[in-house]
Amino acid sequence: MDAEYTRLMQTPRRARILETQSVLLSNFVAEHKLAVPQWAFYRPLEWCEQGVCFINVEKQVQKMSGSALVGWMFWEVENLIAYTEAHSIWVTPQGTWIDITPHSLPPKRVMFSPDPRVAEKRGYTIPFETPLTANPKELALHRFSRSLSEIWNRHFVGFNKEIDIPMNEVKDAAKAAGLPEDVAKHLFEKRGRWSSGL
């Protein structure tokens, strides 16, 4: 594998959940035509599991009433990319927005943009992304990663069902992104392990 691609994929990057309004967030929201985000308290409940926000919120609504609100939370990977993550938060019976799901990088609060489209495929919803780099190899990695998300989305057949991904689409995506085949294969296999929970 090309040494530069290996270095880029192995370089640690600081990531953060966006917690406040900023020029970056305002520009991102305008670019992707999303609802203006508002903040939600971050108050993870001890019984909630990381990575299953939709289930956590559904259980909380059953226990305490209120409602689920689906949409986007926002991430930034330093000097690389800004992107959304499909997410669900709990709206209390009094109307307070609370993120009850634990995160690996806990914030004090999250900026949240409601979007009913997220309810259709929940965590399989394609994120919105904006590159923050001009490095051509980083952009190639980004384009291919984005294409993989689109391929997964296109072939999604339902929750807890196996996704059959045509390899010709993956190869075409790698070629279109300008990514070497061995790098694309590595990323595809990594994505497959992540999607299957391995």
C-alpha cells in the first residue's frame, strides 16, 4: 500500500462533537440546507448503550413518556472533515431536548438539527459532509468513503438483514475517487467489519 495513504489512514486526528454555534457550523448548515440546529442537554442515562440512540430513546419514551426527535448531530475531524451523524434525542414531556445516549467523546451539550428523513433508515442515513482539506489523497479517501456510504444506503434492505454489496460498484467508486485498489479494499473491509459489528 502507498506509504502516504498508510500514513494518512494511521494519523491520529482530534475529533469533536460540535456543541456551540460557530462560523463552521453555520456555513455547513447553509451548504447542506439543513434546519438551523439548536442545542440539547447531554445527560446520558446509565442504562443507555453507546451507538444505539434510536433504541435508547424509544425505551425512554416508553418509561417516561415525552417523544423521540430524529435528525443530525455534528462532528468535526480536525483539518479533515465536518459531517453529520444520524441521531435521536429525547424530548421530555415539558419539551426539553436531552441527548440520553453516551458518546465516546462526551460533550456538555450537542447541536441538533431535526430532520424527519433520518427516521426512514435511522443510522443508515447517509451523512452530510464537507471536506476541510485540499490534500488530493485525503480528498480521494473522502470521496471513496462517501461513495461507500451511498452504496450501503442504496442496498440497505432493512434492519438486522444482511446487505449484499456488489463489488463492481465498489471498484467503480474507487476508480472514480482516484484511489488505488489495495487502499480501497482495505477501507471496504474495514467498513464491512464496522457495519456487521465485528
